[in-house]
Amino acid sequence: MGNLMGSELPANIYEFFKVNTMTGVASTVDDDGYPRGAPMSMFYALDEKTMLMAVQNQSATFSNARNRGRIALTFISGGDSAFTIQADVKVYKEIMENSKYIGILCLDIKTVKSNVADDVEVKQGIKIVFRSERWKEYISKILDELRSCTL
């Protein structure tokens, strides 16, 4: 059970996503009504109410978000931070300039909830390490393009 933090990103989360990104789990609902979770790691906060998310444009996450118009993102990170963002979603861009395989979803934030437990401290979250320098450069180009977007 989370504590409602509001209907927009708190200042510390907004400031983080303006310049950084982290891996979280994106939750959508399939056509058969079942939830689907998928790790995602390319996010950018345009403002306190709007986030952009780069996603493989042929993925179930992209399709489900487009078809249902809703998404939830759950993040767990060090510093005792765990939160979920619920948002309405629409397609911002089907295909990015830097990759024909990636599209951009625009998230209109509805709620932000803290998932920090009273009796447990979050020491670290999901960590990723790039398997190659080529992949690291590719993701960097995607994030640079994502951060250049405006409404």
C-alpha cells in the first residue's frame, strides 16, 4: 500500500529525471486483460506532470500502452526510494530519428505514490551494466534525442 505523494512528480524525482534515468518496471494490460510488466530504462521528465519514455515500438509494452492509454511505472533505487507513477499515455513519436526500432510514449502523470515500507529500508535498486560499448553509445543517443523533445 503506497502513500500518495501527489498528482505530479515531487521536486527531487523531477530534478532526477531531467538529467538522469533509472531502470524500472513498466506495467500495462494485454488484450486478454492480463497485466504485463517489463523492465524499462529510458525516461525523461519534460515537466512535473509529463514524462517521455523511449520504448521498442514493436513491443507489447508500446502496443498495450497505445491501445489502453494507461501505464504504471515502478522504480526502486538506493537512498530508501521506491515509488510508482500512474499515467495516461499517448504515442509521441512512432519512430525515433536515432533508431527505427524505438518510439516515444508521452505520459500524463495522474498519481505518484511512495512504496517505501515503514519496516524496511531500500538500499539499492535495479542495476544494469552494458554488455558492450556499442550498446552504451546507442542508448546514449536514444536518451539524447529523448531529452531534446518538447511538447
